[in-house]
Amino acid sequence: MGARNQAQWTKQIITRLTKAMAAEDFAVCAPLERWPSAGKRLWTEVYFSPTSESIPRLTSTVDAHIERHRDGGLRLEGTARIGSPAVDEVMRDMPGDGLSYGDIDRGRFDLLDVSPKPPVMSIDFDAELDVSVAQFMDYVRGPVREWFAKRSAFPALLQTAREPTTAPWETNPDPTLLRGTVVLCVLDGRAQDAASLMRWYLQRDQFHRWDSLEDASAFDAAMRERFPAYAAERSH
């Protein structure tokens, strides 16, 4: 399959995904973060967000990543994310090394190759597209819905922020998710929840490899300085 056919089938994937995602109440949206172009890319991405959000200032997205193989095949992958421009703006001024902004949290799900190795008949490839889109939607209806359910309302998000990261080599909470949750709570007028979460975190005797007591304490101090309501709750 040549580059022209790859482009044609990439458009077909996007069309079919857009229709299937609309049936699950997702609409095409802008990405949570934009990266500068690095020349001709070998992939295409399309982004979907729920038609309604439960947490103000929080955006949930499902990113579909369509990679074009040099041998003529395609691969479809996906990433579930939560992010917030308002949280990003605060985090840019916060101290602490090793913590990125753009996402508050993300979960990636990989799918099998969309196509077998060429040559392949168009009708067979068309069937492969249907199978791959169906697989993608199975993830969206199952694991992705469950992932969002743990992050799409404040009580669930506050609990998830306390849980160990899903990485097998870590038993500590994700510091990016925890800090993002603290900031999001403060911005939504939930300073008490934010202070309670940070107080619990600082009392722990170990931290994620990306974090430390020194960095977490510096973040807490900066939050107290910037947000009086948070400072008042932390003083209790």
C-alpha cells in the first residue's frame, strides 16, 4: 500500500472513529497540548472529548494516534488524558523539579496493527479498519470509561490522587496527578480538600522517584503564598 492509500485509509479511520465516538457522547476537540512540528510526520492524531464535563476547568480527552508504517501498514493507538489550562498556568510558577505540565494524568492503551503486511486487497484492508475501530471502541466503552470514572468527579479524583501509580516499579502516588488535583481543588473553591490532600501527602515517609519531601514542601509553601484560602486551611 503506497503513501496515497495510507492517507486515504487514515481518513477512513478518522471518519469511522468520529462517528463511533459520537455515539458514545464524544466530540472532536483540540489537543490538550501542542508540540512544534518536526518536519514531515509519520503519524496523524485526532482528539475527542466528552460532550459534558463534571469538574469545572478540567478537560478529558481520548487521543487516537494513527501511525503510518514504512512497509505500508498502519497502527492505531489511543491515550486517555485529563488536563487543565488553568492548572497549567498555576503550575508554571510552582517550584519542584521533574514534574511536567500539560497533563494532570494520562493512560495509554495500545491496539494491534490495523493491517497485515502488504500486499493486501482493499476489501480486506477495509475489513481490518472495521475490526481496529471496533477494538478501539471496546477500550473506550470499558477500560477508558473506568479510567475516567476515577478522575471525572472530585470525590473520585481525590481518592485516585492518593493511590499508588499504576507503574509496576512504583508504590507511591503520582506527584503530577496529586499536585494537579490540589491546584484544581483550590481553583474550584475546595481549599479544604486541597489542604487535606497535601497534609496527608507530606506526612508520608516516602515519595515517588520524581518527587521528594523538599520539593513537595516547596510546592506547599508556594501554594500557601499564592492562595490565602489554601493557607488558612493548611494552618489548621
